[in-house]
Amino acid sequence: MANFSRAQIETQIRAQLVREGIPDDVARSAAGRGADHYLSSPNATIASSIGIAKTYAKPLKRVKGKPDRPHVPGRRMGRR
């Protein structure tokens, strides 16, 4: 396995995530997490690091836009 630098790994993961339609700012954050995985795990591959980055990107994408379900007034899930 070749030894890549952190910047090389982040660039490669970010490019892959952007190709798959993830916004650039979310892809940058997720690529950092994928690079952490690659550098900390001895048997990590680029493919496994991309998988970790995609998993990390899912909740980040939800924060940016609207909620998943529309707001319905009068519907409470709390105390009854």
C-alpha cells in the first residue's frame, strides 16, 4: 500500500464526493473525516475511506436545507 499524504487523500475523497453530487462544503468536511480514517486505520483503503466520508456526509447534508418531513401544525409527539 502506498503512503499518501493527508492532503492527497482529502483531495481524492472530496473529488469523488463532488462527482456523486454532494455539495463542495459538505464534501470538504466529509473528506477530512475520511482522511482521518485512512491515516488512523492500518488496513484502510481509499474505498473504505470514501465509505466513511459518505456516512459522515449524510447528516451534514440534512442540516443545510429543509427538514426531511414537512411541518404539520398541531401534531405533537411529546406529552399527552
